[in-house]
Amino acid sequence: MKTAVDRIGTGKARQVNARFAAMASHYMFETNFCNPASGWEKGRVKKNVQDARRRL
């Protein structure tokens, strides 16, 4: 998501936008970004979101 990340580092290291970091802090969630060229990671993230919604 280009609006949330200012710079992509090596591996999963990201420099997050200040406004996005403030929003994450306010709503108390951790950022967990997928690698740009690894489409197989997206399904795992979506499944985790789906399971969390069911638990709520």
C-alpha cells in the first residue's frame, strides 16, 4: 500500500508513513506487510483477517 509505506527495506522492514503510524497507534494494531513480489503471502493474511472477524 503506497499510502502507508514511505520506503521498503530488506525483507519485511518498512518505513511507515507518520499518519499511518499514528492511526495504527490509535486503533492499537500492528502492521504486517507482505513482500511485494510474493503473491502467496496475501492469501495467508486474508485468512487471518477472516478468522479474526469470526472470533469477534
